[in-house]
Amino acid sequence: QVRMVESGGGLVQPGGSLRLVCAASGSIHSISTMAWYRQAPGKQRVTVAIITRIGNTGYADPVKGRFTISRNHANHTAYLQMNNLIPEDTAVYYCNAVITTWDFKESDYWGQGIQVTVSS
């Protein structure tokens, strides 16, 4: 009923930038919180950035000042602008959203994940 698709990942050199996009589609009544997570090889999935329905944001310490999360309510999309990337940012990035569908059920939805590799 709900599909979450990420795009925009890839290989970038240290100091470069990438913009991740997460598009939600399907039987969506409303979306509250949207967030980006990442999972590096051999490590647990961790929160990177979060944005509430009214636009309040929060960031993990390692990305503060470099990453910016935003969203577009009209097309159910979240973005993650990543600047000044470092090798430690290499991970699979996942989009997450708390979505209420038209049957008025609220659930957590995840994208399939997208690889970001920072390397020279």
C-alpha cells in the first residue's frame, strides 16, 4: 500500500556533496516524522537526521553542520543534502517515515536503502 524509494546515492570524493531523495507513494493520508538512518559495514543502523511534520529538525553529532534534512509535504518527499562528505559517511542510507494510510492506520515504513561511498 505504501512504497518508499530512495535515490541520489553513489560514489563521491572526500569533500564532495550528494543529495538523497526519498519519495513515498501509495495510500497515504498523512506523514508525521520523516528521517534518514545509515548503516556502515559491521555496525548498527543509526539515526542521521529527523524532521517533524512542522519542520523541526535534529541531527546526529557527526553530521551537524554538514547535512541538512528537508521535506516537501505536497509530494511526500524527504531530502538529505550532504556536504563536505568524509570517508566515515560511507554507509547504506535508509529513509524512514511514520505514515497514516487512508484506513487510518499509522505505521513505520522504510525504504530499501541506498549506498553512499566516500572515497578518493
